[in-house]
Amino acid sequence: MSDIVGEWSAADARLLQRAQRMTNEAFAERLGAAVRTVAKWHANPTMQLTLEMQQALDVLLAQASDDEQKRFRALRVSASSTPQSTDPDLEEWRRRLAEARNLHAAIQWLQRRSEQPGPPVAERVVAYAARRARGALSRRAGAIESEPSTSAVELLRSFYRRADGPHGFLDVVVNGTRLSTSMLVDDQWLGLDQNLDQPATGFRYDPTPPPVPPSDSVLTAVAAERIGDILANGTRFYDGELYRLTRVAVGPSGLTADFGTGSFAQYALTWDLLESETLAATGIGKTGDMPLRQRLLPDIPSVLNPASRLCMGGVLSLTAFARSATHRHPADYVLLVQERGDQVVNASRRLAVVPKCFHEPAGDPVEDVDIRQSLVREFEEELLGRAELDTTMAGAAIAAPLHLSRLTEPMRWLTEHGVARMDLTAFGFNCMSGNFELPCLVQVADDDFWEGHGGAVVANWEVARLRRVSSMDADGLARLIQDPAWSSEGLYAFVAGLLRLAKVDPSRVRLPRLEMGVTR
């Protein structure tokens, strides 16, 4: 199994050349590069490499012999462990890491599990952040993850080849155009239409301890680079407690599920790394270049066995506010879609519905296990300005965050008038990282809310831009659905919510030709 280099620097390219014991001329020929290019790498080890050259180096490393890969690994470890305490850049990043207390627990956890010889994890994080800041790394991991890619979905579908059973990949068809996703579903999971406003009996707390994530040198190296990116980019990161799915079933009474709890940091440094690895492998076009996936999520049965991993995930909802007719539009619903910002760890710069959140306890994991709790909390935080509900900000200690006395005025109005309906519309596993996804619809059917409180609907820091579209604009909906920037789970939630809204209030919804199906 070959190492993974998250971002190639000129220094790394030189180490690969040394490991393969090639002259500048031979190395350049293998890469399809000019000899002067290789010479420049020796003169300037912090030189920025092009995307094409990074892909060529990925291929060359993957094709290297076992002995060459061992030498390359040893050279990287040796280079990383070389004392550089007098380097002012490294000293600055050590200072920044010391101040980034939110990262310390994650680094300590990774260090305890590290099987890789060489410098401590913290030093690897510092070295990576410094190199990226100097321009040696052309793209951060978050930026890689943010690039939507149809070919990445197709690579995943090739990796998880057709399996027996009812499960397959979700396709959306709009006006005859088929859109592929990475969502693993079956027919029972589509169109659940399960009302969440009724007393919940189907969501239970599972006190079983979480599974211990695997550990090896490749995982440690990639995880350290992930922390280095978070440090260098100032990404918000907080190791909170999340719900993890341990069981799910769909029966006559709807969907039922059991949830345990687990660490966000441990998830972020293991299974959440799979998406960036997949997108890096997409540039090579080879499913074999995904060693993390082969270790953590190797086949369809592993995807369908959430109890075997830290299966984190969340609740995401299409939000629809009824509006009275005006000279600009007929009576309709205004639908909200977010463009995710750069500061989020997951799905940055993708399109998604809003709210979108991890399912997590606010205080008591037993009482808060109902997914409606997360949906209500995030609705108020992400759309109505309740910053104190932001779980990425340490220090919040509110005993009853959803107590009536603490609600915003718009949320109190909705609660008192009882006009907000919340439905679970679907379920699926996102094969990108193995997450569970619970698409929902929040429908506010009273025109008075938008007229009186529409101006208070303001997205939080996670959102770079908030789009709105009319439920009566069939052409606009078709264009939006076909936007390539959608995350797979976001598209799933948007389409499932639209189909549900058209069913419960058809007079205010005009859809394009739209359907969901399963490809097996």
C-alpha cells in the first residue's frame, strides 16, 4: 500500500526522486516534465506545483516498487524530523498552534495512536501549516473537498460495484436529465413522509461505547495534514459530542433508529478523510489509489453496518415559507438554499439546503436523541440568529437552550401559532464518507410569518450566500437542481423536500418533471 501525499511540494518531489535514485533527466522523463523544471525544484524546495504535476507525482508514487516506497517514506520522516527550531516560520506556527487550544485534544489523541516513527504529531502539523503558508502547497484539503465532481461520484460507484440486495445509488431525473449521487439508498428510504411533530418513539439512545477507529502510518500522516490545514486556514473546529448511528430500519410505522455518541475530532481524523482522498484519486482515475477507503469503508456491507464505525451524520432540511401573492409572484413558498462558506470543515463551497447540521445532543444524550431536537435547534441558529446555539464555540453552558423563554421572537411566534410542520422525507448513507443523512422538510404554511418575520431570516457564519427560489418557478427549480455545485446529500434533501411539498400543498408548487430512482 503506497503512502498518500495530500499536497506535493517541490521538496517532496525531490525526495521521491532520491528514493527512486534517478537523475534529473530520468526523473523528468518519467514525469513528462522538462529537465529545467526538476532543476528548479532543487533550487526552490517551496516552489508551488501545478495540479497536473501533482497528479503525475501521485501516479509515479503509486507505480513505485515496495523498496522505493519504503525509501520515500523514510526520507520524508527524516526530513520532517530535522531540527528547525531556528526557522522563524516554524516558530510562528508553533506559537499559533499553542494558542489553538481547540486542536490540542485531537493532536494528543492522534499522538497516542501514532504508529509512525519520526517527529511528534504536533511538529508534523506545524511543518505542514508552515509549508502551505509559504505557498509550497497549492491547494488546501478543504479546497479539494469543495470542488464538486461528477467523476468522483462515478469513481465511487465503480469502487462499490453492483451488489446483491435492494440497495443502490440514488439518481435524480429532472426534465429527462439524470443526475448521479453518492447516496446509497433503497426504495423504502425514498418518500418516507414521516411527521416529526408527533411524540417520537422511533429514536432511541444506545449506550454502547463507540468502536475504536483503526490506526496506521498512512492514517496518521493524512490526519496530521488535516489538522495542519485547519490551523493554516483558521477553520472553525471544536471537538464536540455527536450522535453516531448504530441501527436503522424502516417498517409500517416509519423509520426507527438507535444512536450512540462519539467524538467529532476522532470522526474528522478518520472517516471524514475519505472524501478528500476520493477527489484526489479522481484526478488519477484509479479506484486502487484509495488506501484509506480500502481500510475504513471497503464495500457495501461495511457501509450498511453503521455500528462498526463512527457513523456520524445529520439532519438537513428544505425550508419553505409560504408567501402571499404579489405583483412579482403568485401565492407560493420561498425556498432557501445555502452556498456553504470556506470556514466550515465539511462541504465548503457546496450547495446545500438550510438548516444542515450534525445530529448532536444539546445536554442530555438520552432526552435529545429525537432528530427533531437537532432540527429545531439548527433552524433557530442557522436562520434566526441564535449564535449561542453554535456548538463550534466552546463555553456555551445553557441548561435548556430550547426553553420558550430563550427563543427568538420569530421562533416563539412559530411555536405559539403551531404553523411550522416538520417531516422526515428520506434516509440514506453517503458513500463519500459513510455518513448517515436524514433529509427533512420544514414547511411554514402561514403567509403571516413571512410577512411579519421574513426580514429576521438571516443565515449564520456557515453560509457564504443564501439563495431563494419560488416554489412556482418550475424553470428556476430545474436550473437549480442541475447546478453541479450540489453536494449529494444536499440535492437529495432538496428534491425529496420538493416532492413532499408538492404533495401536501399542490396549489402553491409547480415542479419540473422530477423523480428519484435507485440504480443497482
